[in-house]
Amino acid sequence: MTTDEIKELLIKDLKPSRYKHTIGVAYTAMALAMRYELPLRHTEAAGLLHDCAKCMSDDDLLKYCIDNYIELSEAELNNHALIHSKVGAVLARQKYNIENEDILDAIRFHTTGRPGMTMLEKIIFTADYIEPGRYLASRLDEIRKMAFIDIDACIYMISSDTLHYLEITGCVIDNMTKQTCEFYKEYYENWRKANE
């Protein structure tokens, strides 16, 4: 399926604001792909499809998980906003004919991240946070700049800020988000020391 065909389906399935965000993520992801020398076609597909399940209702997400044998963590069961990533990866394969495992993993882990992400996973995780339509995060300008300097340091900044936000708002925190933050923390601290 071409990216134009994917867009035609997405514009029907997503709310206008979600579609605008999706285009922003795909655009940002391709800019990062040029910086980190990744294929643009795969990166664009992952960016376009990262939220392909986002507009499903909680009931539909849970039913989809049951029907497709998708295992959910305790955190996902208590915070349905986390489920769309796993459902999106399966939906991308079933509805959008995506067979590339790197693309599917980038969709699967774009919300929580994970330790030792591939470059495509890092790019989609980062692009989702920094795309042009985002404006609420406190260090957004600094994080956007860091994304093009050192993406591993950027991932620590994003995951650290995300954890802080989830803690102060009392939201359920997925253990994978904590693991991601811990994994990239040492890298960030070493980077910061080397660049002081």
C-alpha cells in the first residue's frame, strides 16, 4: 500500500485533529530520518500509522485485543490510552498491509518507548512528542533542538519529562516507560558531561 493510499484511509478513520497530528508526526519523522540516514518511505509509513487505532473507543480497543490475542499489562488495563499502540501495530498489518517488523515495532512502542530501541522506533517516539502541533510540554524547544543533535539524549529528556508529568497528574505509569527512562539516563548523563 502506498503512503497516498494510507492517507486516504486515515483521513476517513481519524478525527481531523488526529489526522493533522498524524501528518505532523510523519513530516517530523522524515526530517529526523534525513538527519539519521534512515529510509524515508518506511519512516513515513510508520509516522502515518503510529496512531491508526487512536480513535477507536475503549470498548472497541479491548474487544480488538481479545479477538487478536493481544496481551495487556496491568497499566494498560488501567489506562486505555496506552492500548492504541499495541492495537495499532496489529491493525497496521491487517488493514494497511504492513509486513515490515521495524515499522510495526515503531508503532507498537511509540507511546512508552523501550530499552534499546531501533533508530526507527526512536524517530517515531521522538516525532510524536515534538511534531509542530505540540506546544504544551515545558522544555519543548530544548527537546526539539536535541532531537537533531543526539536522539538518545533526546529520548531520555522525553521519557523523564513524561514520567514527571504522569506522576504529578496521578496517571497510571506503564513500567515500560520507567524502563525506557532508566535505560537512556546513563547515556544522557555521559553526553551532558562530555558537552559541558
